[in-house]
Amino acid sequence: MASFVLLLKDYEDEEKVIYHFGPNEQIMGKIELNKKNETIQEVTHVVNANNESKFYFDRAAQRLAMCLNRENGQFPNQQHLNRKNNATSIGYPTFEGFFDLSIYV
């Protein structure tokens, strides 16, 4: 079974970056990464009958942490995260498997 998380950049400056995140553009919460303190917080919860907000928040937070640490603080405008059965041909390892990342800038 695959899961999908969409991230859309809302705001970025030298101190923080804010994304909308969720399963699609109609059902989204808001997540903020503080670049100086390297902290991530859920600003607005995802309201979805199929999954808890924590499900989407955990995956979005992992991706933002990768952008900060592995990609030298480069935060694309839009990101899709597709998780497919703990393995994909292209992706970054995480604690729960691999994410297949399609990034559109």
C-alpha cells in the first residue's frame, strides 16, 4: 500500500520555512521549520477521516529535516512524498522505509 503526502511552500526567510502539508490540496495542515533552532512544529493539523494528522506530520517533518541537513537548506516550492511498501527504486532512507521523492520547483 502506498501513501502520499503533498508539501506546498507557503513562506520562507532566513529564520524559518512554512509549508502546507497533507494528502491533497483540499485537505492540508501547516508545518513550520525554524532554521536557527532546527525545530519543527505543527502549526495547523490535517483534518482527514482516513489518517491522523500525526501520520502526515511525521512524514512532512522527516522531509523538511532532510532538506535542512542533507540538501544544504534548499527548500523546493512543491514536494510529493510517495511511500511504497518500504522500498522504492529512488529515494532516501528513513526510519520506516524509503520515500520516492518527486520534487517540482
